[in-house]
Amino acid sequence: MKHDFPSLLRLACPVLAGLLGACSYLPFARPAAAPERTAIDRPPPLALAADGTPQVQSNGVAIQKVEFRPGVSSATVEHLAGKAACTGGWGAGLVTEPGPVEIYRMACDDGRVFLARCELRQCKPMPK
């Protein structure tokens, strides 16, 4: 029996169509769901300081941030800091309670901290 190509194609097409159609009934493999993260895997929630910035820790101990408070000699201390090549940040903030002797702190752009002591509004840089 001799078969020609067109007759083989007529016989094969319905079979192939049936096989390809059967593929639509097969369930698709879904990717496995990510395992649930446990409390050990999860990083601790980010603690915030009073000013809303992330709290800084050193050797597992939280570093207390001092709230910025301007004082009567803030401008004078900022001028002194500028002479010492310290600029930037919020400016000079009062660290101690207002009174005859006050300590001011200013964070420099380069990471240094400038401290000044003012006694009766006469300010001098503090040695490191």
C-alpha cells in the first residue's frame, strides 16, 4: 500500500489537533510559594528617635539624641564654628539648661562635632 504525503497529512492532522487540544486541559505548574518568614528571619522594627529619625545604636546600646534647642548665643557659636571650618547642619544647639554658663554643640558637614562653652554670653571653643 502506497501512501502519498497529502493523505498522511489528512490522517495526522486530527490526531495532532487532539493532542495539542489536550494540553489545554493539563494544569499548569505554579511556582512554589515563598516560605513564611519567622520572627528570627525578620529584622527588628526600626526604632525612631524623638525627632523622627532612625535611632542609632553602638554595640547594641541605643544612643540618646539630644533635641535641637537654639539658645541666646547660637549665632555667636555658629560664627566661631565657621572660623574653625565647621559648617552645616541645623546650627548650634543648646545642650545644657539656659543660664549663666551654657554649652553649645554643632554638627559639621564633615562629621566632626564643634563644642563651645559660653559664660555670660562670652563664648569660647571647647578643647577636644
